[in-house]
Amino acid sequence: MSFAQLIADAGKDTAFCASDWQNASIGGDPSAINGTPPYTYAWSTNYSYAGLTFTASFMLEDTTIANPVFKSPFHDSVVFYLIVKDINNSVALDSVKIRFSEFVGCLGECRHYIQLGDSVKLGHCISGGIPPFQYSWIPEESLSDPNSETPWAKPLSNTTYELLITDAIGCQIQSNCMVFINLSSIKVFDSEDCYLNIYPNPVGDKINISINSPEYLNSTLEIFNFEGKLIKKISIKEYTITIEVMDIPPGMYVYQWRSINETTETGKFVIK
């Protein structure tokens, strides 16, 4: 009886997520083809890292089976060699390159403090993984681009932005960036210290704007949305004016008022 030539199959070159290394194994399906069973298997490698050399028995649970599992993830790419021998002492050799995708985060927090109406660029200090990467930030409403690695944020209140990073093989890691609004810079709408009042708040179809001194006539009021886009620019030439805002969608908005003598106020209001 004749048998076809023995073939060893160490599997395809592949990468695993380091976070799921317990479910990772190597070898083909099957790892030995043809020849005359039963087979014996021998896995080997000579991986070096930080001046040390690691054998296959250090990295694999059992180097004498067809599909061994890993003891732990490792850095870089490692080539494993498989020698298969059948009952007739026929020998076949194959190899496979394995890589683990591992993210590394920093201990510090991403934290920013801004004035109401200002913008800040978000970021992260995560390294590792296998490029290219996909980025997803939430909440999206006050971001310039929620799929950018470093979007601009312009929140109207204290906000924690959650980031999900996905690498080329689907491995993921989460991070966050906190933005705090300096409330000391926000004037209360009906405060006696305000030079300008906007009422009612929330606003319906019309917004009333008043100033409390003639020196603030011929001033300008700008209204911005969450993304920092200028929605409306209003010239104030009387003590009290009424402006229709039916063309502005409901939501929260930021205003910035500047008089001719460079007196400024910043605040927020809601259109219902």
C-alpha cells in the first residue's frame, strides 16, 4: 500500500488580539496531511526580546500536539516551526508567523479646562495595536469630527468624551477625555452685573435682547451652535430689540456679545 507524501501544515500567518490570547492556538486543520499516521509533532522557535531568548515550550502549553495554545501574549512577530513525523519516519516541516495586537495606555488622564464658547482639541496617549486604526468618539454633538483621532470639542457643559479605537484586525481599546467648563466666566442672564439680557429663557419663536446703558449701543451679538458654527449675527442699535428665531432649530446655543468699547459677555440659552 502506498501513501502520498507527508505534509506539515503550521497554519496561516495570523494575528490575535492580546486581550483574547486564551482562545488563540496555532497549527493547521489538520496539522498533518498524508503519510502514515499516527504522527508526532514538535514545535520550536528562537524568539529573542530584551536580550533574552525564549523557546517554544516557554510560549506554548504543549509543544508536542497538533494545535497548541499559548501561555501568554508576546510582543513583536514570532515565527514558529512545526516538524511532523509519521510512523514510517517520514518528516515534513512548515512554519507560521504569529503576532499579537496589544494596546498600551498611559496612567495620566486627558483633562481640559476651557471657558464657555471656547474649543479644545481632544487626544489620547494609547500606543500599540496594528494600524490602520478607526476612531469613534461619543457624544458626537459638540465635536468637529467624531471619527477623527484628535477632534475639536466645543461643549456647553462639563462633558466626558468616550473614545473607542479599533485596529486593523478588530482589536479594541477604550479611553476618555474630560472637558470642564469654567463656570466662573458665565454671567447669569438676569444678574444686575450683566450689561446685556436675553429673555425669556428658554426662548420660543422670538428672542428679546436688551442692554442697560447707552454706551453699549451699536454692539454686536453672535449666536453659535454646538459645533462652533455662526448661526446668526445681530446688530444692537436700540435698548431693546426682538428677533425672530423660528429659522433656528431647537437646542442649546452659545452667544457672544461685544460692545464698541470692547466690553464682552458670553452665555448660553435654549430654543425650545
